[in-house]
Amino acid sequence: MILSAYMTYMSLIMLCYCSRRGGGSSYGEVVRSAFGEKMEEGVSWLLFVFLMFVIIGYMILIRDIWTPLARQVLGEDVDGDYVLLGITVLLLPLLFQRSLHALRWNCYVGSASIFVLCIALCRGGWQHLKPPPSSSSLNDDSHSDNENDISDTIEDSFSTIDYFKIPSSQEILFSFPIVTLAFMCAFNIISIQNALSQPSRKRIQNLTQYAIGACFCLSYMFGLGGYLYAGSKTRGNILLNVPMARQEGEDEMEYYLFLLGRIGCGTTIMLATPIVALPCREALLEVVDVWFHHSHHHHVVTDHQTADDVATTAENDKCCWAMLHRCNTSETVQDSAITTEDEVVTEATEILPGDDSQDSPRPKSSVLIRHDPIQRDYIFRNTLAHYGSTLLITTTCYLGAVSITGVAVVWSFIGSSMAFFIAFILPCGCFIVIENAVPSVAEGGDRNDGWIRVAWAILLFSCVGAVVCTVNNTVGFGR
């Protein structure tokens, strides 16, 4: 967990530095400044699919947490899929929000809510460390049978706790991607930096340190408390180890703490879903922006195209723009004139020699010149694109959640295959390319060679880890 936290911190800072160097206002644009506009489209697709899986995992947790509560309140059996559907409909006003600033209260309320469950787990784990009451110490023979039943009930809630267990390699490879997801926020860090009133390097470093440190402490307390509570019987969702009904002989304080913790955890996951849905929608709209917006692609005749093909493509683009304009209820006079607007200019840097020698050229990168962030492009402000993409994401994720029973498989799969690429491989690769294009201190620049070496180390470790963890989880899933 310490390794994952450190790698995440370094990758986030590198992404912010790349945004400053290259002018990108989104994750995709940072990749574009390092590897070109085609990579922007590919990475936006990858980010979109990854966040779709994350939302599906959140929806599975929402169903598993709130369904037992709904059954207890209503006093009858309730289909969990209908509970999830109702909660999803209630979340629509939050899912339609356009900025993280509008969802800031989700973070405050969610953090306070999840802390209740953390306290309940730590207290429950401490209580389970105590041995169950022994029936031999009872003095009242008339109640001995009843006390034996209570003792057996409590004994059944205990499981083996291996204090000095050395995990197998397969267990490490399965769990490390899940731990990586605990610190995953690369898709939001640039938006957070753009939203700061004074986004200095020092301030973004301090903010990232505090965020990663708090997340590390909370995750460690959850892991320790959950394992002490359930031991070897710990399930992918720890609340599945907590009985919904009060058990005979159970501490009353523990029961009500877990009840409040269950409600708090459900509230946290609910409020976190719109925070993840927002960058998911932005990634999809960035793909649309790349496809249809002339600020990214200009129509030229290539070797494999004729002039008629190019004219047909341009005509199709006009039809798409006409539909977007017609369905946009908040259309302005300036918006209605947008068809070939250049909202971003790419200024390519020259390939410069490293030491006055053509044998060691510096990598080529580009600087994006923008007056406004990409989130203010027309496609992001369009009403049809905004609401249509939100409903598409929500519906698809709901259908995926109702067809999957366990959340651990989802976390491990996306953690091993996609999270490594998004959280570590791409940020480090972009940093190496963009930073190497900066003159060194001896040449009058401020290139950080030490950070470049760290980026190479994280990059190599992540590439190997992604391959090994993906193979391990694929083989395990096949079994």
C-alpha cells in the first residue's frame, strides 16, 4: 500500500507538471501534447471504458448495501435491481452536474459518512479479539443450555486471523491492483488544478500529499479493522460479513454502529458515483470533440482518400453540427456560428540536439495554446450532448451492474489491466517525453533529470506489473 501511494503521488504531480509544460487542460490533451492527437482519442476511449467499469462497481456496491436496508424497512423481500434503479433515478440531478465544484459537498458528506463505518469496523475488530464467553464459567445451571447456544453463535462469528501470514504470490498479484484503485484519481487531478484560485506548484504538491496521506490512513484503518473483524472469511464487500439482523448475544452498541456505518457507506458510494460519472462523460465528449470538431481535425486529401471522400466526410460533419445546434436549448448567437472554429492551436516544438550533436536528439513534443479549458468547448456545453451522454453512461452501467454479482472481480480486472496504464504508465511516459524536451539547467532551462529517472523506474515497474497482474487475474477468472 505504501508503494502504491508513493507511485500515485509521483504520477499525479507529473501529470500536473505535464499540463503546465504542454498546456493541456484535460488528461487526453496532456497525452496529446506528448504523443499527438491520435493518442488523445485513444486515451479518451480508454478512460471512458475504465470509468464505466468503476461506475458499474459502485452500482454493485450500492445494490449490495441498500437492498438489505430496504428489506428491513419494508418488511418484505425486495429485488436489489429495483432498489438500484430507484437510487439511480434519485441520483440523476447530481449526475447531470457539469463541474466538480458543483459536487464539492458530495466529498464532505461522503467523507464524514464513511468514517462511521471505519469506526464500526475497528471497534468490531477489537471486540472480536476478545475470546467468546465460556459456558463453564456460568453459575446458573437452569440457563446453561441457553448460554451454550449464545456461545456457539458468537464462536461462529469468529474466523482465523493469521497475524504473521506471508501471502502467496497469487494473492499479492490479485490484491495489489485493488489497492491501486484506492488512490486512483489521475482522471480528476488536472481539473482540480484548473479549479484552484492559485494553482502554484507548491500548492498542488501540498494538496496531493494531504489527499494521498488521508486516503492511505483511511484505507489502512479499513483494511486492518475489516480483517480483524472477519479474518479469513473476509469477502469482497466487507458489509457482506456483517449480519443485517441483530445476532443473539451481540453487543448492542456494535449493532447500531454497523447499522449507521452501513447507511454511511451507502451514502458515500452514492455521492461518489456522480464524481466519477463527470470525468467519464468528459472523456466521451472529448472523443466526440476529436471526431467532429475542426479544432482537432482538418479535412485534407490523403493518399487513401479522394476529394469526393473528403467532401462526403465534411458534409456528414455539417449534418452532425446541424443536429447539435437544433437540439441545443441554450444556444447563443456565438454558438450558432460554430462550425469550423479553432478553439485550440498546437505549436510543435522542434527536435533539438541534446549536446550540440545530431546523434542524441531530444524527443519532439507540442504545446497546446488555449484561451479556455477544453471543458468550455462547444460540444461540452451542448445540451443534447450533455444530457444524452449522461443517460447513455447511466443506462449502460446499470445494465452492467445487474448482470454482475461480485464487485471484487471488477476491481481486480480494471485495476490490473487499465488502472496501471492510466495511473502510472501514461503519466510517466508523458512526463519523460515532455520533460526531456526542456533544456537542462546547464543550458539555461529547468529540466528535472532526477524526476525523469524516477519516472523511468515507475514506468518499468508498472509495465511489468500490469502484464503479470493481468495474466494472473485472467487465469484465476478462468478457473
